[in-house]
Amino acid sequence: MVNRVLQKSKSPHGHRTALAVTLGGCLLVAACGAVDEQPNRSVVTVSSQPPADIEGGAFNASLNEASVYSWNVLIALNWAAVDQTGALETRGVARTEPHSGRAGPRVWETLRAKTEVFPGTGDPHGSAAGPTADYGYDELPDYRYDPAAVGEYPGLVPGQVPACHPAQQKLPVPLIELSESHEVGPEQLYSGMAPAITPGDDDDEQRVLFGVKVDRNFYRYVVENHWLDGGNPGSTIPAKATEEYIEMHGSSPPGGSRDLVSFPDQTLQLKTAWRRLTPRERDSGRFHVAWARSYQQQSSARHYLGVAGNPDHPCFVDAEWGLIGIHIKIRTASAPYYIWATFEHLDTLSDRHGKAVEDSAGRLIRNRNLGPEEPDISARNATAAVPATPDTIQKLSPAKANTKPEKRLYYYNMSGTPTTQGRIAVNRRNHDIPPPVIAANEAAHEVLRQMGDSRAGPAGPVPANLLNYKLVGVQWRPATKPVPGQDLAGDPNERDEVLRYPLIYYLANMALETSYRLQNFSGTVQPRLAPPYQTLAVQDLLTDFDPDGKPVINMAYAGLKPDDENAGFNMGGCMGCHGQMQLKGYDFNFIFRRGRIDAPETGPSLRIPLSEMVHGKRTDG
């Protein structure tokens, strides 16, 4: 039951009312004035100012406190942004004056896309402006790739991609770029709820696409150190020295280091998932909708700015897309391993008839008696073995699938990978959203509901459709699963909430990490096997064991030891997966490890396989 208490207060801007909502013993407050300059961070607060950290420090916080923090960050990121003119201090900056009511981008939408940090050719646009102008961070978007991979065209700067439709060539460049067509590894995701306009083209028109954004701190750190080339030949990134530092100290170097890799505190990244909407969905106001740039292969039957079409080259299409998932990754002083919070649209998970599988707060209300996937995916987990053999590595069953998804989410794995091949439909999560997260969602929604449609109000900061997104979970500190090789089932008597709730340990977003292996990630990507099995496809399988048979350590923090032998943790989900990049000297960053982006993704091909980034490039067989 929700208890409403109306309190009288005075904001710094003279507005007088604030709504406090109590739910399950957790107080959440919404200031209904303009900008709350000193918000209370122990409660969910409507403010343009994101919290600097979890109240009391991340390592000692509860799941409830971490959930409150996550909502405070999301609300601040969804504040109305200042007008985007290319002037200094406009991208990633919230509007502070009363809002006029006209539509405009949210703060997070104005952050730089990853292509604007790691262009396929040359330096990031604007970077010649130097440090006093934040290396041109605020310049309007420009997406440039490797001319050898995308072609060259009259009238375009080398690396720019032509429009698929000539009428779009001169339009303003959208702030949102959807340059990824896959999840983490081989999976390509689709939504049966998305419209399929062309008969037989469901698997293209229903595709979910992804975009990555980074803040000013990330951009400045990369550009001022000239670290654009990732872990590729010619790179000057001190990854090896950073790796050695972590091995010695059991923790990342101090934030902002110039000699080693460690991004500054408050560095923030986002990954978002989008799909096409039906006209009814678009007009309903239930989704965050944005004009976004996506890519497709050129047609050999057409010309692009006078150049004959090449199916190996991309062209762009600008269109409206609907946001269905958003990851927030932020480094704080008490969480130099980053805090990972993930949100989904309420309609992301639906049954075969298009009805929501969970309620607005995240309780499972349909498909409880069905397996998470159709067909049911099961795994024989990897076991400790020296050397590993085909009988000791992970095996996913069945080998093939061809499910009719109807209105459900569904995904394909790329051919040639040792994962279930074919179309796999999603019925529900592998792990339920925990009660503390559900309670935080209900209270935060109540705060937003009491504000009404704030776009018409005097402050006008937060869009009404934010009510239609829910926190799935948050990882705010690491933990090690009790038994390597065994799935974490969850124990209600477990004191550590990270281990009490499997969804927190295995944190995954259904629109961003949909497959069985991503819903159950721990340990590391399986290394290739020794002869005579070196040609066996293992690149997307998982293991909790190193080649020497010892339990995997996939991240380190403050020298803390879960046992007497290894300094570090075998963490699951987002933190554990990205932790592989911490131990390789790239501070939890796959996009930093990848570096320059040759071309946007228009299909299933991957630039650098995950296994190659973790274990190095294969040189045998």
C-alpha cells in the first residue's frame, strides 16, 4: 500500500511543494519545482543533478539504496537538455530555466556516440579545438568510418556514409546512432511486437538495434591521451602496464591516471536498445521516441551520390525508433569498478499474444509455467580439467531451433558458433526481478505519477513516458558465486544481496543480453582448446575455470580476497563480463579495447569477436 504525505517546503527557486511517498519502509521524494540544487540522495528525487555516488558508499550499500541511486541517475539523465547548437557546454547539459513545453532531446541523448570518439579515420571531429574547449566534445554529431570499408563519395568528408534515400542526404544528423546490429557476441535480437511491413521481411523490420553513448569525461580521457586505437597494432594504450599494476595491487589504478588506464570518477557510458514502433505505439506516448540513424547494405542496382552501389558498403536511413532498453554504467569514488544499472520498457517482454509478461513494477504475471525460452535451452556447465576437452567444456542444448515467435522477443545465433542455432523465442527472464527492486520501481513510479505530465508544467523537466520504464536490477558491488561451475540458485538466507538474488549476480537486460548464456554469464569466455581440438568452435561458450583448472577471477577490487588464494572475484553479469577488460588493462571497457570503428554494422558480422578481445587473436589452425 502506498502512503502519501504532502510536505510543505521551499526549493531554491521558490516553488513550494514536494511529494513524499512511503512504500515498504522506503521514503522517496519528488521535488516539484525547477532544479533541486541539493537533493536528498537517500530518496528518489526529481532533479537535474545526478548523484555523485550511492549514499554511504557503494560497497556498504543495500540493494534498496543502490536502486534509489539508479533511479536518481535515470531521472537526471532524462532531464530536458539545453538547445544543441554546437556551442561549448551544450552536449550532456541539463536545461535549468523553466521549460517552454516544446519537445527536445534528453540529456543522455546529447552525449557523444562511440563513433564520435573512435572514428574509422582521422581524429574525432572538433578535437583540434584543444583542452579549453573540451576537444570539441560539444560539436554537433558527425559519424565517420574507414573510407576503405564504407567507400568514398563526392561532397562527403572521407569516412562519411551516404544516404540510402537521396532526400535524406541534407537533413540534420540525428543525435542517436544505431551502429550495432548484434548483442554481446553472435546474437541478433528481434521483437515480434514490432511492425513487419514487407511480407517475408519480418527478420529485418523487427530487428532490434543498439547504440552506445559516452560522456565528456570518457571522451576527454581518451582524446587527450591519444588512445584511439584500442588494443590493435600501433596502439599506445599502456594496457600491459595496467594489467601488471592490477596483478600487483588487486585493484585498478587511481582514477584519471595518465601513465596507466583508469578513467576518471563520474565517467559514464550508456548502451541503448531500440525497435520500430507501430503507428499506434508511436502515437500512444508510452515510448521514448527519437529520430535515429541506422544503416543497411547498399544496392548494386542503385547509385549513391553518383557512385555505383556496393553491397559491401553501407548507406544510412534516418527514422523514428522506440527505446526499449537502457544500460547505465558509471564509475564513482566508492565504485571504481563501475555501478551497472539497467532499465527496460514495460512492454519489452510480451507473450505470444502481445500481452506484457510482467506488471509495471516487474512482477511476473504471465508465462510462469513456461520455460524462459522456446525451445528450452539447457547447459552442461564446464568443469575443471587440465587440459580442457570437448567433454569438459560447456555444451548448450538443443543444437538447433526454429520457433514461431508471434509477438514475443526472439533471437538468432550466428551460424558456425557452438550455441543453439536458429530462431529462439523468449517467454520470460531466466531470473526474476527481486522484491527490493520491485518496491523501488513502484515508489519511483508513484513519484513520477504525482508529477503528472510535467512537460506542460513550469519546470517541465522529465517526460511523462518515463513512467513506462522500470529498473530491472543494479550491480553496485562484486561478489563470487559459492561454487564455481554451478549455477547460482539464490538462497533467501544469504546475507549478501548480490548472491541472494540471482538476477543481481547475473544482471542482464532482456533487450540487450537476451540469450541463455548472457542471462547466465559468469567466469570468462572459453579459451580455445589445445591440440588435437584447437579447431573446435568454442568462442561463445563460458567457463568458471582457467586453463590450469583453477577458478576464474574476472575482476579485482581493493585487494579483497574471497578466498585465501586469489585476489579478486568471479562476478557474473555485466560487471563480471566487463571485468575481463579490467584485467586486460582496459578499465572494464570493450569499446575502448576495440578502438576505431571501421564500419557500422548492417548484418551479423562482428568487428572483433569477444573471445579474441579476452584471450587474444587465434594464430593456429
